[in-house]
Amino acid sequence: MIAYRAGRHSVFPYGFAKNERDNIDDRELDDLKKLAKHFLNYSDEQIAMTVKQSELMEVPWDDREKKR
């Protein structure tokens, strides 16, 4: 599951292997949406602090495509 705010942040609030679980239920989806909204409203400084405190984990990406 990915939450995305254009030009700002992307958040992966939950991931799972499809061979381990079929899907999430409606209650879980509601909770994950609230969590994603919470993190998407963070400033860059708040994001950096939560990464430093290991509340969030930064996922590196290759932006070569963006530079073409």
C-alpha cells in the first residue's frame, strides 16, 4: 500500500507478501489511511526526525529516469 502526495512524500504504511496474506480488511484499510494521512502532513524536518528515531525507514530510489 502506497500513500502519495504529489511533489512531497510517498509513504508505504503497510506491505505484505501475497503468498502470506490475501488482503487487508476494511477496518485495517481505514486505520492505514489515517496513518498515511498523518505522515503525509509531516514537514521535511519531521520526516527526517522520525527516520532518525527509526519510526520511519527511508527507502532509497534511483532518480535517473527523472533526470532524462
